[in-house]
Amino acid sequence: MDVKHVNPFIESFMSVMPQLGFGSVKKGELSVKTQEINSSGIIIIVGIVGQIRGNVAYAIKMNDAKRIASTMMMGMPVEELNDMAQSALSELTNMLTANAATCFAAINVTLDISTPTLIYGEDISAKMSSNQVLCIQLYADDIPIDINIAFEK
């Protein structure tokens, strides 16, 4: 995978998260995964079409997802992943991916994104559209978020 296809997601995260109330954002590890993404928590998948095709899956542990939703909802306590918390998290991934699409446009790559699909539970898995998945671990206030990118060739 070309690094120019990864940087828009990092730039988007670094730009959007502070606007939502997160004081510290930083980049963590970069790794390569297989087609199957596993999590105990939530996975939110956004499809990508256009000059680049594939999908992006955001994986977050359950307690971390609740903390993110709480921050997005002005500190309102989030005890369970109810409809409002799920909506906030889906909107977060929509904002991050749409902002990445804007970054892609700046390098003359046109793409569109789908509506986010959220799945949650213990030991969940999602199969990505490509055999090789690049995972960027990013942190917002020390909360890890795995952004799994799978682009078809």
C-alpha cells in the first residue's frame, strides 16, 4: 500500500479529534494484518469507492468507545453503548473518513464513502475487502483507536 494512501487518515485524525474535545492526539504503531479484523468492543466499517476502492474499519475496545462517546457528548456519562452513543461513534468515523476523502482530493484522488456500519460485542470479527490490511493505531487522550485500511488493487 502506498504511503500517500495512509497519510490522509492520519491527517484527518490529527485535525478532527481536537475539534471534538480531545486534548492530546498522537500516532502509535503501524502494522500489517490479515483480512480478518477481530475485536472485543466495536468495529465500524466505512466503504470507499472511486479512484480507490476498499474499506476502512475502526476498531475500539468497549470501555474506550464509551469514553469517546462521552467526550463527544460534552462529558455526559455513557454507561452502556445505547443508540445515542452508537450514533456518536458512527458520526465520528463518518467525520474522520470524510475528512480523509478531502485530504485525498488535495492529491487529486477522488473517492466517495458509504454510511458507517457499526457492529459490537465480545469476540467480533469483520472480513476486509483486501488480503492485506494496514493498521494505524492512533490515540486520542491516550485512548487507542485502530484504523484498519484495506484498498483493492
